[in-house]
Amino acid sequence: MKEGGREVSIWWRDISALRSEEWFHGNVSQFVGDGNNILFWTGVWVGGMPFRERFTRLFVRRGAWSWRCRLFAWEDDMLGELRILLLTVTLLSDRVDRRV
């Protein structure tokens, strides 16, 4: 899904502009379906805030879940917390991600 540009409707650009406003986040929810339209680090889909903000250090060091250096103990704790959050997610391959 594109956020703007010539390839989207004026209506969708207006909706996309609302996403940055507080009203949007308080009244629109995102449900995970097949996971194809969810942005893992930047989308707000589990826990009420983007993972890149909640797990900043892991976001900076990300690399398809493999790190070149060993994680510090506190980073390892963060990774454990993220894994626990992800246990609550069930991808439904027969449904697309959607906003309600």
C-alpha cells in the first residue's frame, strides 16, 4: 500500500495524512492477517507503539534476527520481551491485514 504519490487516490492521501494525528491512533485499529501489509518495526500492531520505539536498540542492530556481535544482557532481555509479545500474534494466512 502506498502512502502518497500519483498512484493513489486523493481520498487515500487524506486518510494517510490522518494517520499522524492522535484521533487516528485512538479510533483505528490494525489487525494482523497474513502479515503481508504489516511493517514489523514501524507499524503499530502489537503493544500500542512501534517496535522501533519500544525496542530502539534492537531496531538499530537488526539484521534478520541475526546479530554480528553478541547482545548485551539488557539487549537480550529486550529480545526476550519482544519474543513474548510475538507469542500473542497469530498470522491468519487466509485473511489480509486490515484496519478497522
